[in-house]
Amino acid sequence: MSNLLINENPMMVIPSLAKKIGLNEALFLQQVHYWLVRSSHEIEGEKWIYNTYKDWQDQLSFWSESTIKRTIKSLEDKGYLISGNWNRLKLDKTKWYSIDYKKVEALDMAASSQFGQSCRQADPSGISNSPMEEAGLARAIPEITTENTTEKDIPYKEIIDYLNRKTNSTYKAFTRKTRELIRARWNEGFRLEDFIKVIDLKAAEWLNDPQWSKYLRPETLFGVKFESYLNQKSNKKLWREEDFDLND
């Protein structure tokens, strides 16, 4: 077995956090959190850890020291990483670090709050009666602009428009549940072509079946079985010349 495939303790990173603050920043912040949980240094009610840049580089050997400095400065500028000097000798410039956990938690709160506000502004009642919607045309998706998020890069409309065309449906791309499902799969690493493939596979299998066609909906297609749908073999029959009676 290759020595590059998890024979040592892996470093973890949450994809949704990486999307909000950057991959390097999320990885470094997770490393700080790992040590803070184990720290016995409590000052003014907060836990702290200390390291020199060289100490960090020993832990994160795949980064240069300059990359670590840039990552720390980025986190400090954004307010997620707190630094100080709690050394007994003020000449000792070893930096101490803590995390502003309230600011990190606010990332999720801000995303949820702005999403809800956008939906309420788009449709306060949750019921659509406009002529465009009755004709099956989706309204413009309200743009979500939370700090450091790439929410607008997720192609909600393209996915739902494709589903509607393939299944003759009128699902809306801006509904909260639909977005949550698509976002969850997107955060797992699936992309537009994967959604299209799942829609194609299941439409070919279910569309003309009265019992199964009702499951051609976002909550089924984009739910927890998404990956298994993506990897299933197409059951569409491949016709051969001998299947046809050319003399008929």
C-alpha cells in the first residue's frame, strides 16, 4: 500500500468553512482549534496556544513559512484568529493565538438569516400566483451575498431548469429545501455535470412509469442516494441490427 494513503493522522478541513474563508485559512484555523481544545493555558477566560512561525511550519510542512505568515495575517485581518503576547518576557516575541468562536459561528447565522430574508422578499407568502409562474417560468433567483461565500457560484437555476425540461415539471430553483439539497451535494464535491447525469439516468428510468415518475423531484434525486444514482448503470436498451425485422 502506498505510504501517501492515510497511514498517519490526517488533517481535517470542513468544505463549507473553506468556501467561506479560504482553504488555507480553514485548514490553519482547524489546526489552531485542535490545539486550543487540548490547551491548559487559560488567560482572561479564553484558551490560548503559542507557536513561532517555525513551529507552525514544522507541523504544516507542506507550506512554506511565508505561506503560513500570509495565512495567519489573513485570518487576523478577518477577525477569526486572535493573536497576542502573553510571554513573561516582553522581549520574547513568540505569538499566542486564540479563535473568535462567536465570529466563526456568525458565518452560519449570517448565511441562514440573509437566505431567509431573500426568500421573504421574493415571496412573502410562499405561494406563487403570477402569470409567469403559472406558465412554469422560474423567477429570478435572489442573490445571496454573505461574507466570503461562493453561494452565487452554485448553479441552482441551471440544475432545476434542466430537470424541468427533462421531466416537463415546474420546480422552482429558489425554494429553501431545493437549495439545501443542491448545496449539500455541491459541498460534497459534485458538480453540474453530475446533476445532469443523475437527471438523465433517472428520467430515462422513471419518466414513463406512472408509479415511479412522481419521484422525479429534487428531494429524491438530490438526496442522500445521489451518489448511488450517479454511479448506476444506464438501463436503456441498446438496439442491435438483429432486433429489427428489416423485411417488415
